[in-house]
Amino acid sequence: MSLAVASFLGGAKSRLLPASIPFRFFAAAVAAHVLLWIALFAGSAEVPRFVGGLGTPLAAVHLLTLGMLAMTAIGAAFQLLPVATKQPMASQGAMRLTSWLFIPGVALLVVAMATRAIYLLAAGALLATLGLLLFAGLVAHNLWRVKGMGLVVAHGRAALAALVLVAAIGFVLAADYHHFWGIDHARTALAHFILGAFGFMGMLALGFSYVLVPMFALSPAPSAPLGYGALAAASAGILLSVAGAFAASPMLLLSGALAGLLATLLHFEALRRSLTRRMRKRLGLSFILVRGAWVLLPASLALGAALAAGAPVPNGATLFGFLALFGWLLTFVLGILQRIMPFLGSMHATRPGGKPPLVSELTLERPLQAHAVAHGLALTAVGAGIVLDTPALVAVGSLLGVAGALAFAWFALGVVRRMGGLGAIAS
Amino acid sequence: MSDIVDQARDALRQVIDPEAGLNIIDMGLVYDLREEEGVLKVTMTFTTEACPAGPMLVASVEETLCALHPNVEVEVTFDPPWTPEMITPEGRGLLGR
């Protein structure tokens, strides 16, 4: 396959978005990262036994899932997808509209959750859902026309399917607080959690890994058969688990968790084979976080399987959610984001006739080191607080999380400053 | 090999992959460089089809070579796909291998 330069460059200009579009989502994600730890601190008394319901812990969870994870995914997808698929996104106006719907929608939603304001909850849920569905439509339109990159595209399509379901179920859950449709909140919320964590975000994490990990490590593309095997097992695991959640069937939930563990095994083997042939010897701090996340993914699934099998784990359901969301997904996204932001900054800082700054020139190591230490300690303290049913440990861990998140925000501001300030993003 | 091709190859050592911090010649991203019928032709690739920096690299190559030659043609191919083994021994040394 080859591309003539004229068409390639002509298309490239339209595919490189104005920096203000992806970076507004990244800025919101960085802010949500700080706020989610503050919300966890505020709700630390309820966190060890939290299994759902309105309040500050639920706000913290949604600051993480929608504010941090989904916001990063949207910014990265809008920026990377058109370049990767060689297809421009349908409309820059629609991408901006996504931010106008989603960012205030998430803000309203988490404020409503924290303050138990039912009317605000419905309004926030409506805006956030519309934003997510618009994002899903834009990405689906882009992926529809793609040729090649089958493994990544298949993960993207699976993630989109999960996103539509998780957004719809989330809206129903929020609306039910007002309309009292009589749905089983616990079962529906578990299905919503599985689809959001392992379906939407999980599939994106798996799919993006097949592109980003080899690119950062300078290693060959991971094995496609292993990748498709992981995708099939993960899809089966999600479907079984969601069915198990709605049917309250431990057997289905256990089968889903085991299928998820098989998917994890295949995914890691594909990446391990790729990384053993890498040319970059030192993978840096970001990969310490990514590897930590890779440990916590199977840990969460193994705990889920144990809980489904009836194992008596103290506050097990809360720990399961914490390991999956904060341990695996948040740690993974932070590891990737600290590489993506300077990389995209390098592309956007390039001026006609000038050379792009190196990624290393845009990165600040010290705040990232401070973040990594604080993040690891925060996970350990909050996890211990949940297991030991000790809110004080959760509070200490949350404060460490705030410190880490502030260090990460310092890093993000440093990238923007080295790019040439906010003017470089606005232009 | 003609002088212009040698000059072009040397000039392309100034085009740096921003992620790897290595020039595209030592990265093994330039598959072919030749002058044919008055046109300086480059065949190159990226580390992955999804490389976000790819379009910028092509632009840098074209800009660099246009300073040396009036007619430049850059072709991007993913056949064969880039592998780490294409990095030159010098490049591997710079990457710490």
C-alpha cells in the first residue's frame, strides 16, 4: 500500500485538528483528576462500604469515569483517530459541540450526585449522554470507512457498542431517581459498571495498547491472532457478566470474570512478545505506571471471580470496583497520558519551516516522579482502608491522591508552557 | 550513488522522529532514495500506520529535500511494515541497545 505525497499531505492538514479541541478535553481530565481525589476525601467515611447510591463517593467515581477517563479518551480519539485511519472527522463543529455538551454535563452530574440534587442529576445526565452519543456517532462515522488496522478498529467498534449501552443505562439510572420506574438499581448499576469499565474503557485500553505500546517502545506490532483472541474472550466476558448482573446469577458472573482473565492473558502475551523485541531499552516512568495497571487488571478480575464464587472478602465489592477503576484504568490512562500530551504538543508546536520539538523537551520529569510516588501510595492507602474498613486510611490515601494529581497538573501546565503557552493551543 | 542522493541522505539525518528522538535515516524509516528522470524520489514509512507524527515527518522530509532539489517526490508505504530490526547499529547505540 502506498500513498502519494500530495494527497497524503493535503489530507494531513485537515486531519491535524486545532490543538484547542483535544486539549480542552485533556484540561478537563486533568482538573477532574484533582477533583476526584478531593471528592473521595470528602466522602472517605462512606468509601469502605460504598456499593452505590447518591453521595460524594458516587461523584468521585463519575469524576473518574466520565471526568478523567472518558474525557481523555475523547480528546485522544478526536486527535489520533483521523491520523490513524487517514479519514478526517466529519465535523470540527460537532467535536466542539461534544465538549459543550459533555464537559458541563459531567460537571452538573457530579455536583448533583454529591449534593443529591435530583433535578440537576437528570439535566447533567441528559447533557453528558448527548455528548457521549455525539462522540460515539463521530467515531462510528470515522471507523465505518476505515480499511486496514483491523485489530484496533474492531476494539474501537466494541468500545462504541459498549458506550452506547452504558450511556443509555446510565441515563435510565439517573432518570429513575426522579421518575421511580421501579428498576432494580443494584443489578442495573452493576451492569452499567461492567459495561463502562470493561466494555467502553477496557476495550479502548486494549485497542490503544496495540498502537501506543509498540510506538513508545519501538517494538513490532503485537500478534494479531492473540489480539483477536483477547477481543473475543473479553467480549464474551462482558456479555456473560452483564447477563449475570441483570439476572443476579453468580455462575454467569463467575464465567464472565474467568473469560476476562483469559482475555487478559492473551492480551498480555501479545504485548509481551512485542516488548521483548523492543529497541528502546528504558521505557521510563510511564511504563512503570502502565505495568502497575497491568498487574491490577487481573487482580480486579480475580477478585471479581472470587466474589462471584462466594469468597468472604471484607468490603469485596468496593475493593473490586476500586481495583478496576482506580487501580487499572486510572493508572493506565495516567501512564499513557503523560506520553501522549508531550507527543501531541510536539506536533502542534511545530511551525512552518521549523522542526518539531522532541517529546523529551516538552516533558517535565520531576512532577511526574512526584505524581507516580503519590499515586502508588494513594492506591495502597485507600485499598487498605477499604479492606480494613478504616475511613482514616481512605482519607490519608485521598490526600496523597490530591498531591499526586496536583503534581500531574503541574506537568500538564509545563507541557503547555513549553509548547509556547496557551496561544499555541488557541491558534 | 550520485552526489545529490548522498547529500539528500545526509540532509535527512536532520529530520528527527519526535517520539524516538532519532533521525529518520537511523530509524530505518527511509526505504529508498534515488534520483530518477530529474525527480528526487523518497520512499519512506512510519513505525506504525497510526503514527500521529507521520504527516509531520513527511512534511519535514519534503521541506528538507526541496532545499536541495527542485523536484521532490515522497511516497509513503507500509509494505513491508517497519520493524525495530530496521534501526541502524548507530541508532541502536543511541537508544541504549
